[in-house]
Amino acid sequence: MPRYTVHVRGEWLAVPCLSCTNTIGWLGKEAVRRYMKNKPDNGGFASVEEVKFYIRRCKGLGLLDLDDTVEDALEDNEFVEVVIEGDIMSPDFIPSQPEGVHLYSKYREPEQHISLDGNSLTTEDLVNLGKGLYKIKLTPEAEAKVKQSREVIERIVKEQTVVYGITTGFGKFARTVIPNSKLRELQVNLVRSHSAGVGKPLSPERSRMLLALRINVLAKGYSGISLETLQQVIEAFNASCLPYIPEKGTVGASGDLAPLSHLALGLIGEGKMWSPKSGWADAKYVLEAHGLRPITLKPKEGLALINGTQMITSLGCEAVERAGAIARQADIIAALTLEVLKGTTRAFDTDIHAVRPHRGQAEVAFRFRSLLDSDHHPSEIAESHRFCDRVQDAYTMRCCPQVHGVVNDTIAFVKDIMTTEINSATDNPMVFAERAETISGGNFHGEYPAKALDYLAIGVHELAAISERRIERLCNPSLSELPAFLVTEGGLNSGFMIAHCTAAALVSENKALCHPSSVDSLSTSAATEDHVSMGGWAARKALRVIEHVEQVLAIELLAACQGIEFLRPLRTTTPLEKVYDLVRSVVRPWMKDRFMAPDIEAAHRLLVEQKASVWEVAKPYIEKYRREHIPESRPVSPTAFSLGSLEMNTGVGHGRGHQYEL
């Protein structure tokens, strides 16, 4: 007998269908009837017949025809939503789908797997797991270590040894011994009571990252979880059954207790859960719809699921990957702006950067040389002002290698910390099978990722700060020699006037967000946890800073391309023309005022989408230039050398531009 799970005013109801000829309208009425039956006041309705509603799928929110039969319109155990006309959603109502539902309706179950062992996950791997590109399986070595650590826990329980979190309470109650008959209840109570987060739920991508990272940590074999339970967690991940995890509530020590507790709560069949098939629904229904059982926690397993820095670190991995992507593209956008403002390449000369050999600085200078006027890529724009009387450029152009460079080095530093952290055991107590004992420690403290992400926000923000100043130079006719605000018929048209204001507003907001959260600490748990990292906020605000940086650079990209329009028919270098063509494929030139926000959003997408990004267009030219300027006898990774010193030996790579006076 087919059965359907129906959402009515925030409640989920299982409705069996006795006849395949029943209609969608019948299903809606039956769901409303059951809803009214559960309410003392019948939900405010006199009868089912007076209720007007429509029905939509939870997956994709597609509307259903009330006259269609359920057999024709729905799959067995499909999730649908009854929307009653005239209802106003309450502030605490959980919609059946997260924001951006059109993206999730296209979800396809991945066919490839990533094997986790707790030691070799990369930040890029984790972001791809979050995107739903892979399923997870354990390596045989990880399975063996998990089994060995669980044997230690079973021995502790059998011998009734007093061990924190296994046979005792938690935090202030660490000295309270729990009888064996209540050890399972202890773990369930822990998860329920610690599920105290608030705020919007994490997006499916971020929930998926958090779940994948917790699996990786458990795979190390120092948590004491049973292999059976860990396999159930993996099955939930592979089915994309994602618990409702509020984004706020962690102080970053003892680990990310609140968000990880919400993660565990869904896995035990309580609270809310989301999948592409169901949307938001009661966790027990979502698991059942995917043929999964709620986890039954054994001694220590609740603690194993919730103790660690995975909320901070998973968001941190997204932040560091996005930061790396926008930092690469910031060089390309700045190079395009320099062309429009008729700047010189002399400031990127190899000798200048060889005598101050910071790796990031050398790499940025190299990228500028590979994109700007040279024997490889001559620029008609550069040639047009070769003999001008300008002596040197403003800092916002001349000092890009020094400013952008330290951002690159900051990202590399933070990425190293994140890579270590995602492959670290962060539980308490730790289970050491080779020593047959548990040890209480402080690996759950989030100070490492918290400090690193505060540093990341401060570093990456500078890309927006310097970009906003370049936007000012593009828009200001006294600095650019271009029409005011990059538009003809100024006055009638305002052009990029307010786009620049938006960039300034985002930069100003970033200044407040860059205040380090990790300098704060509040004592919690009756002074047992008397120093905390506040890493959850460090991670969330780092992501907000990076998003603002992306948006500011999107505005600069649009402004620089608009500036090119006023320099035609002159052409810039081949790689920069390719960037211009990419932008013009989604945003047409600004001939007169129009609705600008969609243009900014389109440019933003070009910076964040991997397959059609500004970086992907320019990268082949940068890498070709690299191959031709690194001696074949000295093959070196592009992230592990000083490009300036290598190029000095080739005798090439000096920029062309203004004739400078000494």
C-alpha cells in the first residue's frame, strides 16, 4: 500500500493511500483531516470542505494538479506539502526547502566515492563533498582502527571503570558516576540537551561538509564509536539526509557542541532533516524514505558525534578555498584596471621583486607580467601612452604585488592550518587502542582554526579595500581621463556612481567584521570550560568578508570592462581581451542607465563558478608564460618558488610602459 508524507502547517503526517485511483486533491483533504484531528480546535476550521489549498512537491516545489491521480503524479513515499490559502507563515516556520531551491532540485546522486582514513582529506576534497560530487567510504585501515578503539570502550563498560563521558556525566557533572543501565540514556540525553542552537539552518552544502568532516575525524579511530554506527552515519551522508543545524550557538570549546548535537539529533531520528527528495521533514520520516534506520547510540557514541571543531573547520575550508579563488582573480581584474587607467608594467619588473622575495609578492608580479603588455602579448592601449609624461602610478596599481601578495601568503598559511585540522582527532576523551586506555585532553579547543580564520578575514579584506580605491579611480574623471562614472551623457545618466557606493559600503562593513572574534572568551559550564575560542563566529564572518570581497571585485570587473569601451578601437592584450569577452557574454556594455544589480550578480557568478570563471579564461595564458620563463632544468611548483629570482637568470620578463625619469 503506497504511503505519502505530507507537510501541513509545520507538521508532518504519514498518509496511506488505499486506492491508486485517489486524486491529489483527496490526498490533500486527507492530510488536512488528520491535521485537524490532532488539534483541539480543529486547527481553526469548521470542516475539511471549507479548507482551500494547493499541493506542491517538496522536491523542487513543483505544483501538482488536484485532479491527477496519486499513482500518476507521485512516487511511493514521496514528500509533498499542503499550502493552505490565506496562511501567513509564522517567524519560526521551517520551509520545506532551503533558499536557492532551484539549485537543489537539480541534485543528482553521485557515482564516485572518496575513501576516508582520517589522515589525507584536503580542503578541496571537503568542499567537493559539500557540493554532493562524491559519496564516502572508509579505507580498510580506518575500519580496523575504529574497531580497535571500540574494543577499549566495551572493556571500560564491562569492567565498570570510571571514565569521563563514558560512565560519568559531562562538564560540571564529570564526577557524577552513571550506572551501566543508564549509559545509553546518558548519550541520548547529551545529544538532546546540547541541541540548543539558534538561527538559520546551515545550507545543504555546509551541512554536507560538516557531516563529511565528522566522518573523517571518526575514521581516525580515536573516538570510540562502533563501526556499525559509523557506517550508519556514512549511509545518511551518501543518501544526502542532512540534519537541521542552526548556524549559531557554538563558542568553539568544548568543540562545536551545539551544531554537532543538532547533527547527531537528526541521525538518531529526532528533530528536522533535509534531503533532495523530502525537503525539510521530521528526521524519522526522511530516514525511512531512504530506507535508513535511526542510530541507536551506544556508550560514548553521543559524545563521539558531538565533540570537535568540525563546524569551525568545515566553514573554514569553504572560506579558504573561496579566498584562494578570489585572490587569483583579483590579480586579473587589477591588471585589466591598470590597462584602462594606462598604467605601466615597470613596477612588476623581476629585479624589484627578487630583492624582496616574498612568495606571494613574486607570484602576483609574475601574473601581472603574464597578462600585461609584453613581447608575448602586445597591447595597443599600452603602446598608445608609451611616451607619456607620467612618472609613476598610484599605489593601488603600483603596489598590487605587495598588497595582493601578502593575501596569497595569508591564504597559504591558513590553508596549512585547516588541512592539519581536518585530519586531526579533536574528541575528548581520546581513545588510544594501542595503549588500551582513554586520556582526557583539550584537542577540542578551537583556538587554532579560530585565530587562523580571523587572520584570513583581515588578510582577504585588503583585496576589497584596494579594489574599491581602483573603482574610485575608474569612476573619477580627474584620475581616469574617462567620462565621469563611466557613462556617456552624464547627468542624464549616473552610470557607476552608486555601484561605487555599494563597493564602499561593503568595504566599510568588512572593517567591522574583521575585528577578531578569537580575542574574546566567556567562561561557560560553571567555569569548567573557562576559556573558549569563539571560532564559530570567526568562520561565519570570514565567509561574509570573502563574499563582500567577491562582490567588490565584481563591481571593479564591470567598471574596468566599461572603461575599455571608451578606449576602442584600441585593444588590450590577448588574455585580457578574453576576460573582456567573457564578461560581455553575460553583461552588455553600459550605453545608458539600466537596472544594475543583475549585472553585478552576473559578474559575481563569473568569479565564483569554477567552470566559467575569470580565472579559467586567463589561466592558460598565465601557465604558458610560466612554462616559457622557468628553465626546463629546474621544474618547480608554482607555489614553491620565488618567480623573480628564477626569471632573473632568463634575461626576459621585464615589463614595458612609460619612459621613466630618474
